[in-house]
Amino acid sequence: MDDAPTPLQIDREIDTRGLNCPLPILKAKKALNEMQTGQLLKVVATDPGSLRDFQAFSRQTGNALVEQQTLGAEFIHVLRRR
């Protein structure tokens, strides 16, 4: 049996590299508003504060924060549209 994690089915991806708070959140909010319930949004950011920002955004909006990863200087956030 294969125990490798199933890759997430990302419905939309936005690149916010080089943008600082609150721009990654604002762009994510706009993208989520255009998506269907249950769809996944992947946000690629370079702002270290985005880790904390997306956690707070998820709590405040009810959009689930499915995954956060740090890959070198990049921060990956995956949100599920409520």
C-alpha cells in the first residue's frame, strides 16, 4: 500500500511573491470571493509575516487553512473556500 500523501487538488493559485502585508491577504480574499465552496486556493508568498497573517485570516473568515509550508524563502498557504 502506498502511504505517500495525496497531493491536494488545487483549484486556483495566486503568486504574491514580493508583496508585503496586507497585500497577500487582500489578493487571497479577492480570489476566494470568485471561487466555489470547497475549492482550494494556493497562495505563494515571500512575506514571513504571511504565516501568522493567514492563520488569523482563516480564523476570522471561516475559510479553512488546509496547509502551510515554508520552502526556502517562500511560504505556501492553502485555503479551502467556506
